[in-house]
Amino acid sequence: MTRWNGACSVSGLVLSASLFAFAAPIAAQDFPSPFVQTIAAEASEDATIAAFYAENAYRTLWTGEGAQDVQRRSALLAALSGAAAHGLPVARYDVAELTAQLRAAQTEGDRARAEVALTRAYLAYARDIKSGATDPKRVDPGIVREIARPDPAMLLAQMQTRNPAEVMHSLLPTSPRYAQLMRAKLSLEAQIAEGGWGPAVKAKALAPGQSGDSVVALRDRLGAMGYLGRSATKTYDAALQAAVQRFQLDHGLPATGSADERTLAAINVAPHERLKSVVVAMERVRWMHDTPLGDRHIWVNLPDFTAKIVDHGKVTFETRSVIGKDVAAQHTPEFSDMMAHMVINPSWGVPRSIIVNEYLPLLQRNPNAVSHLQVIDGRGRVVPRGSVNFAGYSARTFPFGLRQPPSDGNALGKVKFMFPNVHNIYLHDTPAKNLFSHDVRAYSHGCIRLADPFDFAYALLALQSEDPQAEFTRHLNTGNETTVKLEQKVPVHLVYFTAWPGEKGQMTYRADVYGRDAKLFQALEAAGVVLPAVQG
């Protein structure tokens, strides 16, 4: 038996090569059989790991004394030591536990177990940091985003053949927003460690001109959040009003400058709760790590109730949106796809769920109900209502469809924007313009309604038409349903971020309208993510 000697330095993130008394990696036949046997046994539950070691004659990847093993080991332990900063479940790849296991190893079997433990930690960390620590489809049925998981065999091959530090760095999300979220996480953690943002504001509402203890609490809390400079005022003055307005803008509230009930509720949210939103946002960015945004793309952030066109990282068009109702069956899903065309003067083919759940009962009571809709057969032909015995069918057996032809009152308005998908979700106009005056706009059956659909169409057509407005208007004025293809398809990303860096880098927050973030944070906690203790 060979006893391992040497020091292990976690703070320096380097395990001394002298920790291991074995020689540098050598051929399997030169290894004492206990090492090979233990590697084979430890790796037997993971076909990829087992195949990797078998195909490489059981050479070490991490635990040899050679320079390459030392570099790999150092790079891995350095990355794992920073896992908490990413809001990852560090218990999956506990660097302290791994280091202790390496230190305590005395036999060839001990070293083999440490070798496989390091490999498992590497693959787990690589998977989590590159594509998320949770499975979105298990979090909420409305999160239907496809996740590109890294190939573990490729990860092992890269670590074996490339510069280890470069391999570990390549796993990190490249989005600038991710770096901003990470900074926000560290800032919030520091704030929590210092005691939070101070006492909550105990008032139902406050307005300019008022004074008193509640105004002082409002002043101090906004100052701690960074919205107000040093101030000793006890009066709700102009500076405090401006600070409230800035806060309202960053939180999707009407920027009145008066602290109404909704504003104070948002101001009183504890930094620990904001930290949860940031950690969840980081996980969502990791889910999209390998999803190309596109030089030009459409970004629909559901809790923000906006749709944006982004060109080379800059927002070039923005409009208000209406999203699905906060009813489970009508939540707008999260996914990415490619917008291929728009339909001007669209007809509305009523979704099957709406037909059988909402309209069929009406038609069974009165065959002339919803008279603006045509009854159509399976071949798209209009069927006279008088020939249909609506009462003779159930939701399961009803064989007809319903369609609303192009009109001023069409549910889709005058234009819809299509990115064909199995969820039957698209962006469209609406005759219900009054809904856009509301702050919280969750009213649809799942599709996205736009406040400025014509301008949105002009912006899309600008890349392929010298006069996009004239082209659009020409089709519109015919009154006929017309499909206009986009010469360059545009990626569409339906996302759900309640915490997101603003255009100037400041953090902005929105309400968790569907409760998805709460579910996602629960999943992260179940996976092992731990946040600092709750503060005010």
C-alpha cells in the first residue's frame, strides 16, 4: 500500500502534485489491479464514464501527478469553488467534499473513487452551468423550451485534449445579461449581509407634500436601494418624488411619483425575494445558452407585457402586449421559434378548446348564437347552421369548426404574425384596444396581442421593402386575406423574466403573473440551491 502525502490548498484552488505518490498517467497494464477494478466498479452505473475510462486504458484524468492532471484538477476545483456565485446547487459537486476525499485517499481504491467522483462532479457542473440545473418541463407545463444538453462524452474528450482552463471557461453563459444578473446577485447578497434595505414602509399610500415617520422610512428604503442620494428630509419633496418615479419605471408601475398601494407593496419586497428572482433569471438564461438569439430577433417578455424587435443587441421597436389569462389552460407558453410570415386581413379559425368549451354550449341553447362565426366542415367549406343539430353532439363528437372571416371586428384584428408551432401561438392585432391601457395585461386565450401591430409590420417589412408602409397598406386595402412571407425569417423568443437588466444596466423587476418563478425557485431549492438567510 502506498500512502499519499502532500498538501491540499482549497484557497489557492490547486492541489499539490505531491499529494499523489503515484506516477504520471500510464498504461492500464502498469496500474495495480485494485485501481482498475475500482474505476470499473465506480463507473459501472454511468455508461459514458465507464466507456471513457475503458477506451483510454483507465488512464487518470485528474488524479495523476503529471502536469496535465494537475492542470485539469486545478481548473475544475477553481470552477467548482465559484459555483455558488452562479446560483447553482453546489452540493452536487461540493468542492470541499472532493478535496477532503482527495486528501484522505491512501489506497489505489481510494484514488480510483476520487477519480470517478471528480469526473462526476465535472459532468454535473458542466451540464448545470451550460444548460441549467433543472428540467423546465418538470417545473411548469407552460415552459416548453427545448434544452440543448451538452454531450458528456464530448465534455470528457475536450477535457482530455484541450487546455483545461479554456474548457471550463467555455461552459459559462456568454450573454452579457447573464453577467449583469450575476453582479446583481452578488450585490443583493452583500446588501442582505448588511441587514437588507431597512424597515418596511408602514403606510397604505404616500404622496408629495406629506411628512412623518412613514416618509422617512420611504426615504431610507429608496436610498438603500440606490434610488435616492443622501438626504435628511422628513418631507415627501421633489427629490423623493423623482426617486419614486424611477423606482416605478424599473418595476413596471405607472410613473406618477406618488407611492400608492401597489408601489409601496413593491418597495416593501425584501431583498431576499428579489434575490430569488435574479437566481431564477440566471437559470432561465442558462436554459437558453445554446439558443441563438439572432442578430435580429423578437423578444416577448411575458411578465413585462411587451414585444420588442432587437437588432444587434439594441431595441429598435417596442410595443405593449396582452398575454394569456392567468388560468392554467390559457397561460402563454415559453419557447423559441422562427417567424416566417404575416397574414393581412386574417380569418380566425377558432381553436378547438374554445369551440367545445365556450361556443358549443351557446350554440346548443341557440343555434343562431355567435352569428359572426361561420360553421365549417373538415374541408373548410361553410355549412348552413340550419343543417346542424348542435344539441346532438358532445364536446368529443362535434365534427365542425368555427371561423370568423376578415372584418373590422375580427378577433385577430387586421394582421397576425406567424411562427408556426404545435402550441398554436402567434402575435396579432386586436379590436379590443382598451385592454392596452391596463398595467397588468393578461386577457387572451394564450396568443400575444400587440398594441401597435401595423408599426410592428412596417418594422419587419423594412428589411425587404423600400416602402414597407405602402406595401402593407396595399394588401390591407384589398380586404382579402393575404400572406406576406418574410424573406429572412426572424427568431421569436417568448420568455418569462421577472428580473432583467434594463437598457442602462439597472435591474428591473416584474410580478410573477403566472407563478412560474415561484415553482422554478422551488425546483432549484430541491436541487440544492441555498440562498443567504432572510433579511428585511
